Amino acid sequence: MVVDPADPRLVELTKKGDQVAFSQLVAKYQKKVFNLCFRFLNDQEEAKDMTQDIFVRVFKGIKDFREEASFSTWLYYIACNTCKNKLRSWRSQPYIDSLDRTIETEDDEMTVEVQDKSCPDPSKQAEAGEIRDKVQKAIATLNPEHREVIILRDIQGFSYDEIAAAAGCNLGTVKSRLARARLELKDKLKGVIQNG
């Protein structure tokens, strides 16, 4: 990941209370943080809420940011830890993900319907979507440390050094976790790509 040379100036201004500078940092990193949260949590609404929570934490804590690492590394460190904490709080709750789930309203129940989006080749897009969903669900079953390194390296494209800084561990641990995570993920996805 390339460090933006504008970040240190925006961080400096944000530390002085400049909300416009902070808004620029949010605009630059919001989509990436959301993507990271979604990969961790496998839930769009939770990922949106978590993204907002992360940026609130960043704004409140930016005065303590010592700039020993890049802003983006510090941001992803906060994001990863926040997501891992959320996962820990969910451990006792069952995971439910169904297209035909019902929602109770004041008067009755309603079934969640999936929107039909037209595309040039619906069958290929559906197949690709199914594979993507299976991969995402497999990632969601990894333990938080394995999920973190897979997301940061294979999805976000971080270097090993950046992952070590974001995860708060040494380089050897990152490489070891990544190797184990890839093997575990490969095992979980056996036949998915070939069989669709």
C-alpha cells in the first residue's frame, strides 16, 4: 500500500481541530475501512455502523497518534481491533444468514426479498456471486487472527510489514498466520471454485 504524502499534513491539521482536514481523511479511507469491516463481519449494516464507530474513535484519539507508523497503518490497526472485539462479542450469538428470513413488524411478519438486478449475462453473474458469497462465508468462519491477515494481505493488498504494524505482532507471526489461514481457507473452499 502506498502512503499518501498528504496524510501527515491532514493529520497535523486534524490534531489542531480542523474538521475539514479530518473529513478529507474520512473521504479518502472510508471505502477501504468499510470493505475491511464487511470482510470481517460479513454484514453490510454492521460494517457501516462499525466504519462510523472507527472514524469516531480515530477522531477522538488522533491527538495521541505519535506518527511512528503511517496514518493508514494506525487507522487499520484501530479498525482490525474494533472488528475483532465485535466478533468476540458475537461468539455467544448464533450466526444466521438466510435469503428467506422473516422480519417481524408491529402488525405482521414480512419475508425479506432479494432485489433482481438485471445484467448482461445473469447466469454468469449469479455463479460469480455465489462463489463470492461462499468465499466470504468461508473467510467469516476463520478465527479473527487468520481472518485479519487474509483480509489485509489478500484482499486489501497490505505488505507484510504493514500487516505486522496493523495487527500489532512481529513479521514471523504474520507470515505464520497467513500460511495457516490460507491452508484453512483452501480446505474450506475445496470444490467450490471447480463445482461452483
